[in-house]
Amino acid sequence: FNKIGIIGAMVEEIELLGQHVQVTKETVKAGITYYEGQFHGKTVIYCKSGVGKVNAAVCTQILIDLGADCVLFTGVAGAIDLSLNIGDIVVSTSCVQHDMDCSPLGFARGEIPFHVRSEFVADERLVQLAVDSSNRLFEGRSLKGIVLSGDQFIASRETVALLRETMNGACAEMEGASVAHVCDMNEVPFVVIRSMSDKADGSAHVNFPEFTVKAANNSYAIIDDMLRHM
Ligand code: ADE
């Protein structure tokens, strides 16, 4: 890859990059700042998208227009797979928008009507790099699976059960599938890496800020390790 795009949604998810990337160029577009520079000898361009699918979609398109030829997403998520604990890692095999729902018209939940596909498959090589890094750093605490995205903070056991049983999700967050969708439209390879900040069961308000910092740092550690091995 010639220019590696890296996106996080929140400041916690991106600030460690800011401390390690030698930034040589800044571009502001649509209110988002894109920082370009060197990281472990590679050219990277990173940014903070803001929360939610629209912010992430606009951000991804601009990142690609600025020359990113692959996209890594780093951040936190709510666990859906029962084996996951706080801090554990999910590497996306694919991403689906769980809040896309035209079921009254006979479409499956998550299916985008009349679109080429609704499940966006992550790049095999990037997935393998991320899995290798998570095995090195978080042995036994990571899995590959489906990342579900929607403009909702999931906070109930019932919804978690629904997302697990009907959509086979490993974790829920608010950006990955829109990044994946835009990458797919542009034929740009991507992978989403998420560390669990909560179990999406309604207890997140108790310790979300604390666990978010911890989880975001775990996700960053994988990006750091991946870049060393790319
Ligand atoms: N990001 C972190 N935790 C989340 C949750 N429970 N739902 C959606 N996005 C999240």
C-alpha cells in the first residue's frame, strides 16, 4: 500500500496516533482534519471521523479522495459474542448496517434494497495482519467476526440477543459498516478493528469513559503492530 488510511470516531480512538505519527501535511475538508505523515516508515493519513454512519461515510470518501489506498478503522464497540470481555478484540470479517431495515417490504434486516451487496467483506490480507497482531498482543482474547453498525448505542440484553441470533454479530458499533460500504463502492480494501468497551447491555454508563480509554488503547496497539509488519 502506498498511503494507509486510518480512521477513529472519537478523540480517545485517535489521540495515540497523534503522538506517534510524524505529521507533514494537514488538510481540512467537511470540517474534518486529515493528518498525513510517516509511521513506522510508511505513509499514513489519519483522521477523527466523528460518531455515526454519516460522519464515517463522508470521512471515508474524502480519505480515499486524498489518496488512501486502504482503510484501517480503530475503535471501541459493545460486545455481542458471549465469549468477549471488556478490552477483548474483534477483527471484522465483514460489516453490516444493522439499522437498515426494510423488512415491511420483504427485505431481510440489514439488507440494502437494490444495492449490489449488504454485507461488506473485509480484505483478507488486512484481516490476517490484524489477526496476527492481536494474537501477538492479546493471545486468546480476540476473534474474527461480523461487525454490526447502526446509529444507535446498544444498551439492552434483548437487542444484543437479537443482533446475535438474527445477524450473527460479534460486536456492535456506529461506523464500521458505513466505512466498509464506501470502501466497497471505491474498491478500496479495509478492515475494522474494535476493542470492547462494554457489553451493550445497559451497564455502559457506569464505566464507559474508563473502559473506552482502555479499549481504544488496545485497538491502537494493534494498528501500531500491524504497521510495523506491513
Ligand atoms: N460503541 C461502544 N459501545 C457501543 C454500544 N454498546 N453500542 C454501539 N456502539 C458502541
